[in-house]
Amino acid sequence: MPDLRRQIFESGKTVSRKAASREASRTNSPASSKQTSRQGSRNASRAPSDEEDSGFLSDETSMSIGSFDDENPEQDNPDWEHELGERIQEILDRKRSSVQGREEALQVFCRLTKYHYTVEEIHGVVPELLAAFERSVRTEISVREATLGLRAIELLVISAFDTTVYENTESLLTRTVRDSASPLVKAAAIHCLGACTIFGGAGEDGILEQMSFLLDIIASDGQSIDATDDPTIVTAALQQWGFLATEVDDFEEESEEAVQIFMDQLDSSDSNVQIAAGENIALLYEKSYSPQEDDEDEESADSNDDSDEHEHDSTSGPKLVKRYNAYHNTPELESQLQNLATVHGKQISKRDKKSLHSNFASILTTVENPGRGPRYNTAIDQNTNRHYGSTLTVKIGRHGVMTIDRWWKWVRLTALRRILQGGFSEHYFQGNRSVLNSLPVMMRMANQGYGSVDRQSARKAAKMRNSRRWTAPQSDDDE
């Protein structure tokens, strides 16, 4: 990954005041993302309502997700397959369509593919659908059509399990991120690019390339894509960077630079930017530790582990061993995180204050002790000044509970939640391989206790529940 900070600063792009104070050679940013009002950014980030399937701009980043047992308005629609087929034909027959007609067809496509796992229904028309969606994005006749087209690509790639999507969409999506005149389209394209990179066959090189692209956006406060100080776009870039980072095993060489860039964003006045940056920091600290190998003796492991500073959470799995320093000045970072975990001020809304407190208490816990993942209802013991709390668990429908004891699980969970929203449970229980390959699950069956189910077991369970879903010609069996 190139030295993005050096490139950005040499090109004169703006950075936050916190960043400017750390490097005398930089040019002070005249108006960083922290100068944007929170209320204004929140209104600007809202696309049309969820009824229009515009949830790609959801700002759900807090620890409040406790259940995916959302009401599915499509569960009593016996004709959804027929309806989907008709809409697909409308989308493909673009010559006879109007802008309004395409928007309505895209809206219905997004609704149906969100609440139903459509791998069979779209088989055979994936390239044609992708081309139609791309035309809606490329022409950008209306913001709504372009954003719905991007949303449709996301839902297509997460359902189709087609490894050619990334190579067919990458150039268009990166160009849209750079050149679109609409901040809403830019943000939607960033989210879509992340989904296509993860689920569309990018491979490790493609993932690293897009992480570099996104880090450039973050470090320049959006200026690298002509969206200076837009918190919605910076948040999107932060969230998708974290999502891509969960697929990278070794991040030692890039960790220092990335943590510094995310620390700069902790000074933003937008809580979504701050939380997304904090979650990425926690993820990077978590990545600096890995489980002790079977052939690694205790003495060798202890020599690599700063045991005086970090106390491992022995209840959550194998012993974790420190492999490298995620950042050179952890005490400075901890002080900044502590301030956010206890921030007060009339200029901060009660909702944002509560979200900052709960999220940054959990993030601080991980930085202090990378053996501890996200903590739900994290609190501070006033006697020992240590953080404590139960591990975050998420209910999936009526049949399962997912334990979120690592940040990589949380980041993936929120990314899937943003894409599928209320359709997450349907896609999980219908055996969507993109979903099942992303997360481990704790299952709770009728008249049984909890049992750990790894990814392979989860896939087998899904195959038993709905074997026909696994026979689509494009879906090769996993090893």
C-alpha cells in the first residue's frame, strides 16, 4: 500500500487540524470535516425513505443492534417470484422505459431481492441485469435512479455469488466515486464498491487496492474525490475500509499509518465519522494479536506479548499473542479515546453523546486489551478504572443468536446489516453463501441449548434447510 499521507500532503490536500498539529510540514486545513454541523450532515445523508430501498446510507454504527428479528413485509407475498420476473423484464427492456418507470422497477427489484434470496430467480440474467444497472449509474439522469442502480448492484452481488462482478464494475464504480456531482451518489458508490470488492471476486490484490483508494478519501477529508469535508462520504469510506480490512490477515506494515489517519478523524464533529474511525482503530489493534500457535511454546509467546499492559480475555478462546505494535503511541490514543468515552458538552445531542459514550468505552477496552472484542453495555469500575461488560450478542430471527466477541465480526455484521436490512434473517436461513461465509453463528435450536456452529457447519445446515438453493449452476461447492 503506497504512502498515502505523503502523497496527499505533497499534493496540498486538506487534512484535519489534529493532523496538521502532528506534522509541521503540512498545510493547515481551512475547513476540515469537523467544521460541518452534525444536524446538517444528518439531513444531507438521508436519501429517500426505506420504502424506496435507499438504506445504503444507513448510519447504523452504534452498539444498539440487538436483534435481526425485523418484520418482513414480503413474507405473505406468494406472487413475489412472478412480480420479480416482470420487473426484471422491465429493467432489461430499457428502450421502452422512462426515468420514472426505471426508478419504480429498480425500487421493486431492490425490495424483492432484499427480502428474498433470489439466486435461482436471477440465474442466467446476471450479466444482463448488471449491464442495465450500470447504465442507470453511468448516465445518472436522476440521483434516485443512480442510487437505486447502485443499490441493485449491491443486492445482486450478495445474492448471485458471481466472481466476475468486481472486474465488470470496478472501473465504473471508482469513476462514479470520483466524478459524480451528487454526494448521495458518491456515498452509494463507495458502499457498492465495498460490496463488489468483497463478494464479487476481487481477490487480495483488489482488496488492497480499494483499501488504498478509500484511505486516500479518508486522509484528505473527501478532497481527493472533490467532496471536501462531507461527513457522509468520509463515514462511508471509513465503514467500507474496515469491511475490506477484515479480509486482510497481515496488516503490520500499514497499521501505523492507518491508525494515525483514523485518529485524525476522531476530531470530527460528526459522531458517525468518529465512531467509524474508532471501530477501525479497534479492528487494527485486534489484528496486531493472533492466537498462539500449537508449536509456539509459552516462553516464546510471552516474549512477544506485552503482558504488563494487556490482560488477555481467557474466556473468549485461545490465548492471543501480540505480533507487532499497532501504533507507536498507544497512551496518546487511549487518552483521546477516553475523552470521547466521557465527552460532555451542550453542543452534542443527547443521542450522539450516548452513542459516543457506549461505543468509545468499548473501543477503549480493546485498545487497552486487544484480547477483548466489542462489549455490550460496557461500564467502568470506579475502583479499578477497568472496563467490563457482557459480550455483544445478536438475535437472528427466532432460531439463532450470534456472539460478537471480535471486532471483525462486528464490522462484517454491520456491513451485511446495511445491505440486507430487514432481509438479513431471510438470507441467512435460506442459505445465502455470501452471508454464511462472512460470519460464524451461535445456534439455538428448539429444546436445545446453544451450540457453536462454524462456517462449514453453518453452510451444511443451510443446505439441509433449503437444498435447492445450492444447486444453481453458478454456485460451485466450497472445499
